[in-house]
Amino acid sequence: MVTVVGPTAAGKSALSIALAHEWGGEVVNADSMQLYRGMDIGTAKLSAAERGGVPHHLLDIWDVRVTAAVAEYQALARAAIDDILARGRVPLLVGGSGLYVRAVLEEFEFPGTDPAVRARLEAELAETGPAPLFARLSERDPVAAEKILPSNGRRIVRALEVIELTGQPFTAALPDPKPYYDSVRIGVDRDSAELDERIARRVDLMWAAGLLDEARALDRAGIRDGRTASRALGYQQALAQLDGVLTEDEAKDDTVRGTRRLVRRQRSWFRRDPGIVWLDGAAPTLLADACAVAR
């Protein structure tokens, strides 16, 4: 199987479509926010026409009120990959959510959970916000804190829960890498200045394409009750604009800044994997280069 990973807006989707046509492949989504129904514009989800007839798996599988569960995603993704392989096709795992990719590609058992501990930490999160919890995580496991957004209360709570239950850092509870699938790993990236421009352009296009209308519809569908979906970049800002908390320019600027921070974290995560062969997403020979890597 083949993975196509890298930061947001680098060109993963376009390459994956080209590779799928080249090899007779099917795409398995590894973007955590594209798992949600109705979150299309803000996640740059390919339309049916843009998919060019290539089958896509694990898009639109969760209601926006559902809290993301990597363990559930792992099972669904592996089932899809095994089915694709059994039919003699090539699975392409595509996305920028590093933990989701790792959960599929490696022997990865998730630490247990305790409802009472989780409820206590979530109550604290609701009362104080993520900042005090993030400060605690930074003290107890600075390595984990570097990998988690300070605003991502759900992941902060999970890390603190594992620390409390295991008595060791969250990062120590994760296993050493051991392959579950044999895979070719392709990373797509671009020059930082070019990627910054692409992000700003993408955000402008999202608002022009109707992100606010999409956010209104998702608001009616209960996105504010979703611990994961409500914090998605773009949607969080669009909801704030609808509430009158941010102007349109402020909402767009905040989305650009947040996306650039996300890119730094994605690069940090994926660059630690020595098995990834990195390609320039702007190169005119990108498809040929990717095929050469696979060969």
C-alpha cells in the first residue's frame, strides 16, 4: 500500500488522484475532519467530480456531534484497506492527521480510559478552559505538549488521563513503531513562503465558496455540541463570525494563522519518520517522482 502525507495545502489530494489513476488505486481518507458529514468547504474535501471516478473511503462517516475516536478510525481504515487489497487494487492512505496515519500503519494499541477520570478532567476543561490543563501537561510531559495545540482541549484531556492512569508520560504510553502494513510512504511539501500563500488563498476561497452558509447548516445540525468538529479550523472562526465575536477579516486572518501553526506541527510529526520520501509538491515532475519512489 501507499501513503501520501504532509502538511495542509501541499498538494496531497491532487497527487493521490493521479496515482490512483496510474496504478488502479482507491483512496482511504486520513484527514480527521473530513470524516465528518457536511464539513466540506472548510476541510477542502474533494467533490465527487474532483475525485475523477476514484473510489474514496472514510469520508462523511461521522455526525458532527460525535467525538473523534482514533481507535474506531483505525478499525475502519484497516477494514477498508484489507478489502481494497483483497480486490487486487492499490490502497492509498492520504491525509495530514499524523496520529491517524500512524494508528493504521503501525502496531498500535491505545491506552485504556477511565470514565471517572475523563469526566473530572472534562469538567475542569469546561470550567477553566484549556490553558491551565495545557500548562499541567507541559510540566508533566513537555514532549507531548509540543505535539498538541494549546487550544485542543480534547487531546490535552486525553494526554492527562493517560498520564494519571499509567503513572508515566503520555508519550511513553505509546508503543515503539512496528509496521502493521508494508507501505511506501510519500511526503508532499512545498517552500514555506509558497505554502503560506496557498493557505491564505485557500481561506479566501473558502469564504467565497460559502463557508458561512455551511457553518450555519452545521450549527443547526449540532456542531457546537461536537467536541471535535466544533474546534475545526475555519468552522470555529466562522461560528465566531456568525456570533458577532469576529469580523469576517478577523475570522479569515485567525484561520490563516491557525492553519500555519497546524502546518508546523504536521511537519514536525511527519519529519520524524525516516521512512517517508519527501517530494516537492510544486515540481512539474511530481507524479513521475512519486512513481519512481514506489518502484
